[in-house]
Amino acid sequence: MKPVRHHFDRLILAYLGLIFLLTLGGAYYGFIYLVAAMTHLVMIIMVVRISGVSAQSGPRAWLRWGYPLLLLMPLHYEIELLGTLFHAGWVFDEVVKGWDRWLFRGHPHRYLADQLPGPWWREFFHLMYLTYYFIVLGGFLYAWKRGRHTAHHHGIAISPEFLRYVFIFFGTFCTYMLIFIFFPVVGPLDDRFLRFYGHGFIGPFIDWLYASGDSAGGAFPSSHIGEAVVIYLLLRPKSPLVRTASIVVIAGLTISTVYGSFHYGIDAATGLVSGLLFYLLWSWIYRKMRPDVPALSDTPGTEQNNEPTDL
């Protein structure tokens, strides 16, 4: 079978190419940026090779269709380095705190935990914060499984439904990363360490995750919440029970980001709004790039009988 590079492959290559050019230009200011540029060049070569794989089953297929997930952590981890290239370490927390104070007449992250004190609430909301990782991984795997079923039913190589999912999700992710690079906000992490550091079981685990794979500057708007909203809109569960449970989980995730002082209240609010807006934006872009896909395909699960395999 002839290998096909899809729109999400080209989107990922375009983003990596942009960051390569930015870091290559930044090599004038420090050797670390040259290292970053060469790292992105290697990543571009690897994506070109991986996206040329035509396997539909086995380890090579998992790598072919799952590599976007593997890129999420390194691309998120580098935003602090990229932000210093443009702002020399300057962050916009004071600006965002002003918006937070104006919208909520205060700072919800400073009093929400006081309204729900005690170890049980602390563990519950930290657990809700962890659901983000299950939402991203579970949503991707569910889209892949459902897409495989649809592809088998129609006798095609890969479901257009899955290709649309990856394109819109990764487009949303890249949009958030660019916002964080050019408008870095750290968030109320100092308040978090004063209030929660070393307490409980799940909180210290999340702090370890932050130290291992997160990067300062990615607070406004909350990409965790925005991406969860996009995943929900992409999958749109048909079961009322699953739909209700999904909304409850997203609401819990939203509250937990503020309760745990990971985000300002304004970060969470704009995460919800931006998730909807970015979903609409990238859905529109996808329809423009694929005019053969009718607008009805915005409803996941809608079967298309005449989808081409070369997308």
C-alpha cells in the first residue's frame, strides 16, 4: 500500500519547522537554542520517516498513528525556553492577575480551597486534575478504535473520522503552545507550594509530574481545560450517561485547576471559552482543506460512504 501523508502530518511538520526556524535564529543568543534547533531538525526527519509508514497493524502502525501523542510532552516542555527567546524571562502574571481580580472581584485560587478544606477534598480535586491525562490518552485511543471499526466497515485504510480528530486536536495544542511562547504566564504556583506542598498522596505525585515534564509559562489560558473541551466536542458521546459523566469530569477538572492553585480563575474560564473557539476554528480549517467532507462530519460518528483514503 502506498504511504500517504495526511493533513495532521503536514500540520505537525509545519509546527516543528516553525520552531526550528525560531530556535535557529535564537542560536545567536545562546548555544542552547542551537541544540534545540538541531533537536527539532531530528524530530522533523523522524516525522517524515514515520509518516511514510503504510503499516495498518502491529508496532509500526502504533508508531505511525500514535506518534502525535509522543510529541505532546517534549513540545510542551520547551515553551519556557522558547519564551525566554522573546521575553528574556519576563512573564505576564501581573496582567492576568489584574484580569482575574476584575472578573471575580478577587482571586478564586486563594479562597476556593478554604471553602472546601480537609484531606478528602484535597485528594479528590487533585485526582480530578489527573483526569486530564486520561482524557487525552483515552480520547485518542477511543477515536482510533472507533476509526478502525469505521474503516473496516467501509473497506478503507484509515477512518476520516480519526484523521479529523488528530488534526483538530493537534491544531488546538499547537495554538496553545504558541500563545504560551509569546504570552507566558506562570500561574499561582507559589501559592500552591505554600498551601499544598508535601500534603497528601496525589498532590506530591502531581508536583513530581510538574518537575519532570511541565514548563513555566503555560498557564493562560488553561490548555488542560481547553483540550478536554475539544476532545469532548470531537467525540460527542451519544450515550446520555457517558455524556453527563464527561461533562462532570470536565467540570471537576476545571475546578481542580483553581482549587490546587495550578491556574488563576481567569485561566480556567478562558480555557473553557478558548476550547470551544479553537474547536470551531480548526474544524473550519479542516473543512477548507478537505472540501469533500461535508459540514455534517462535525458530528462524530456520522458515517460517510464515499470518503477517499488519500486525505
